[in-house]
Amino acid sequence: MRSRRRRVSTGNAKSLSSQLLGLSLFIMLLAFFIVLNAISNFEETKYKPITDSLNRAFAAKVDTRDVDEQPSIRQSEASVANEEGQELERLNKLFTARIPGADVAVNRSRGEMHVRLSYSALESAVSDIGQAPSRRAGALDEDTAFFLPMLISLIRNDRGGMPFRMDILLNTNDDIALMQNEDPEQLRRLADRATMIADRIQSAGLPMRLLSAGLQNGKDDMVDLLFRPHVPYNPDVVP
């Protein structure tokens, strides 16, 4: 009588050995990274620009000053946002009170303000460049200050310490790209109109770094003004 060989299934054994091998590899890698983390350190000169860049990209608002390197000048850090919001409200009041017909929209969550008005109204408002900023000594007041000095004071935000940036965009119905190819002289004249307003504001005391002027497609002779917190350029920060 022939003896029958018993067949032994090795599938479960191979599966178990694969799991043990994978688990061993995982434990070895885990131990390696634990040791690596324990003995590693970071350089402040390389770490700070990276974290600042990440904060600037994903945070709604970032205070770029290093608190550890500068003395505190406020009772609470939360007051920065409050002061910035107060300056936006004062800018809103300035435009609505001094320029009838100006369309003002404030985005408090982003700390920005958008103003749409006619070119003639803006040109008339900034024409008081040589006039006294206020009838009273001390800080400028919306009820007594002329428009242009008051505007510059609010943009610079010396009281709050976080200045704003003002972007001036003159609208035109014509296609800007087509105009550049077919009628560059007309494009130059439009650009000169936008820069003329910027030059007046700059000559009245607003630093160039807080001001820009340009063109965009839109309704003729209308101007869009955008006010937003000024973030100084840092070449060490990767955008």
C-alpha cells in the first residue's frame, strides 16, 4: 500500500513572514528618525525665512516684525488688528465725506479697502497739495484737515506702525494689449494721467514704496484705488 504524502500549505507562512519583515523595517525606520530628530538642530538664519514665507502664503495677516528682537510698544498684540481696522474706517470716512459719489468697499477680514471714483473727482481732491494740513496743532483730524495731507497720514499709519499700500488703477475701455501694438502714443498718454496723480501724492509726502500707478480695462475715466497692508520686500524669503 503506497504511502500518501501530506501536502502542506505554505501560503499562511509566507504571508506571516512578509508581515514580520515589513513590521521590522517600519520599526527600524521609526528608530532611525527618532534618533535623527534627537541629534538634529536648525539654523535660525535658514529657519526664519522659510516660516515667514509659509505664514505669508497661508495666513490672512502676518506681522513681519520679530517680536523677540524688538521691545514691545503695545499693551497687547491684539491691538495691531484693531488699530489697522480703525485706520481703514478713517479712510472710509475720508472718501465718503470729501468725495461725493465715491464707491467704497471695506474688507475687514483682509484689512483692505477698495474705492471707485471718477478721475476728475480724484484729481480735484489731490489738488490741495500746498495747503495746510490742519487748522489745529497736533494730530490731523478728518473734520479740519485737507484731503491730501489726511490721506497721506492715514496711509503711512504712523500711529499704528503698520502702513498701507495705495495702488492707483486708471480704467480704459480700449484693449491695453492691442493699444500697445497699434497706438502706443495713446497708451503713453493714459499712463501719464495715472502717474500724474501718483506724482502729486508722492510729492506731498507719501514714500514711493507705498504707492503704485497703472492701467486696467474698465469704464473710461474711472479710477480704482486699492488700500492694503504694506508687506516690505525681503529677498531672503522665498515667494
